[in-house]
Amino acid sequence: MTEMRDHDTALTFDGLLGDRSGSLGAALGAGKEFLAGTPTSSLLAAVGRTICSVPPAAGGRYPDKRWFQKSFGRAVTDRPDDLLVGRGLFYLTEQGRLFLDCTAGHYQMTWGYDHPELCALLRDGIERGIVWDNHSNIPAAPVKQLSARLAALANPPRGARAGAGRGSPADCGAKQLRLAPAGSRLDTVHLGLATGSVACAAAIKIMLMHYRLTRGCAATRAAGVRRGPEAPVFVTLQGNYHGTDILAQRLRGMWAEYFANVEVAQVAPNDAEELTQVFKRHGERVAGFWAEPIMMNCEALVLDPSYLQLARALCDQAGALMAFDEIQTGFWFPEVLYTNRLGVEPDFIVLGKGMTAGFHPLSALVYRGDLDCLAQYDAISTNGNAALAAYVGLGCIALIEREAARIATVGTRLHDRMADLCSEFPDLLQEVRGAGHMTGLKFRTVEDALGFHRSAFERGLWVRVHAYHAGHSTVLTKFALPLDNEIADFAVDTMRALLARRPWK
């Protein structure tokens, strides 16, 4: 498009987007009308095709990506083909191709694109005067109500979690070092956090503060034990991803040369013996244990509840804290929080991504009140506590609770049918990964995973592939929650056809 000078820009759609001809607005309108007015069955039949009734902008020209960083596709092109408009699980590209989005935007569009009820809720909130954002010292009603709902979700009635507990008494006895008696609930919610990275960083800071206080406590000194400046140890899982903060990246092996007084012990997920040995080796130097219940950055690997229960007992024995990172799993299951399936009570639950269904980044840290040791600005985002985002978050929770039975049924059907593909194509597929809407196909070779990914894209299925680490060869899906049986069956049947034809060979 023709570059515009600052003084050419009017405060209108055409002026701000540089759309002098009005063709971009026309393309958006036509695309929105097509997606909203076409039955699901007809949309599925057209996936992968170019929709001629949605004319591209004049000459097919859209803003290019010449100023983007390389890792996000820096390019100069006369005919870019990025997202134009979306609705539900479908989106149209700028050149009119129709895609079925199998990964909910980038794992965060809980209810897909342009969900009608959430859009209506958003307009309602604005009309009622709910502000977009405000100072965190004066949180609006939706923020306070969301904190109450998150605390309630994180604290089901005792025993409601399957096998709920903190490890056996024999495992969790006299060596505990806590700021308050064990067993307090997750009754504190920090919502002044825009992104999951900041929420994870807040939990890490609390772990460090807890380590400082407990490892130098009066009881230890009275026992005549002198403590030197021993470095705290964080036990993490290989393939973890707890955000882009530098310390969080250190937990997954990055920037090691810049840290002299924090140690990270990575262990293989679900390896109980290795976990036990690491805790035995480091003992009370362990400050915290981190886990994602479904590791989407590690090929959708699911952690065994028994493994997490062991980790809970080992943390209690060492006086360490346990964090569940539910940035991926939170708001994607009928229980809202996946933690409630695990039979384990962590000290922290980190939430993000799907909480506001992609409207505005808002994350949360739900944790034990006796660990509330940070000062007001020690861990906060400028855009945390956003009132309108919190209002949408409440709507997202209400939709999940209303649709819980359907979400469970469709998620089980999808996962089971994906598992059937592994039985049908054992030469190509090793196993099914994940759970429910978060389901992955582990290929036997990285070449087949990459080839399938290319073929799926050409067919109109937007899936992701994990193939950039040694041994990784998994195609990932994370369907938005409006997924129904018709769409799920179409996706699986299309994958089956691609596996049978192997067009990438």
C-alpha cells in the first residue's frame, strides 16, 4: 500500500489503515458476512479453498511486514496473505482462503473468533460504563468479582479433587519449613498482571522470598545450624515453558552464564525415581517445583497425577513450594482449572491466555495467603487489573460452566478419534498426546511430522508442529471450545485422508 505521512491520517478506519479506496473495509465486511451467514457444513466443505465472494483489497494489496522482526516473518511482498477476519473456528486470509483454526488463535482464543455472546457482553460492559483499564489501587467491581470466582474455583470443597491431599503424613512431617501451618487454602489472587510471564515471575519471586525467610528462620538458628549463602534450587521439567521473563527462561536452560546464585535442576517429566533423587540431593535448598499439567511446549505431554502427588510430598518434606502453571490448561476444561483433576493442592496456580478469550491480556496468580510477602509494586503489570477484561473473564467462566457437559463430551470424542488414528497408522504415528481439545499426534519421525504439517496447511487446517527440539515430532491442536462433533469429525477425517495419501512423500 502507498505509504502515508502522519498528517494524512484521519481518525477513521480508512484513514488509520491507509485504505484510501475503501477496499479493505469492503473485504472485511464481505468476509464477516460470509462467515456469519454460511452454515457450518458449507464452511467445512469450503475449507482450504479461495472464497470468490470475498474480494481482496484493491489489487490484493494489504499492509506488508517489512518492519517486522525476522522471527515473525519479516518480509516485503505485494500480496501478503495473513488473517483478514474470523468467526468461530474459521478464518479467512487476506487473499480469501478459508481455514479451520485448530489451535485457537495462538492457544488463547478460548471461544474462537468473534463469539457473539462475548461480543454482546463487551458492548454491554462499555454501555454500562465499565472502563477499559484503571489504576490498580482502585480496582473496579469486575476485577474484585473475578478474584472471588478464581479463589472459589481453586478451592473446591475438601475432598472434591480426586484423591486431594498433600502427600502422606510419613512423607510430609517434621522437616517442613513454612511461614504458617500447612494446609491453608489458595485464598489470595493477584490480578494486577497482564501476561502469564509476569504472573510466573511473581510466583518465582515469592518462592525466593520464602526461601530467604525460612532458610534463616529462628528455629534453625536455635538448633545451632549455621546457614551459609547457599544458592536456591528450582526443580523444573525438561521442556518447560514458564514465560519470557529472563529468570523464567533460566528455568528452561537459557542464560545460565548470567546467573551465579540460582540453580536449576531439570528432570525428565514423569520420572519418579529421578525426581526423588534430585530432591534427595538438594534437600532444603529446593526453593520450588514447577510443572505444567499438559506440557504444550513438550509435545503435549501429560503429567501423571501420581507423579505430581509425589512432587507434592517431596516439596513438603523439603519445605519447598509447588507451582502449577495453568497458562495453557486453565479455562480449557469443564472444571475451568485442570488442577482439580489431579488430586494435588499446589501452593500457586498461574493462569493466563484463555482467561479473557483473547480480548485483552490478563493473567492471575492464585496462591496461599500465608505466602503473601511481596510489596505492592514488586510484581505487577501496568495493564493488569483491567476492568473490561475482567468482565469478559467472568463471561468466559460462565460460558464454560454452562457448557461443561458439552465441552467434556466433545473433547473426549476428539481425543478418542485422534487415538484411533494412531491405531490405524502405526507406521506413521507413535501415540496420541494431550487431553480433550488439547490433543497432539506424536509422529515416529520428524520428517513425517513436518510433511504432515505442510499438507494440513495446504488443505486448510491450521495446526502447529513441534519439531525444533531433538526428538520432537508432534502435530498439536488446541481447538476453541465452540468445537462440536461435526467440526471435530471433519478435522479428524481430513487428517485421516492426509495420513492415508501421504502427499508429502
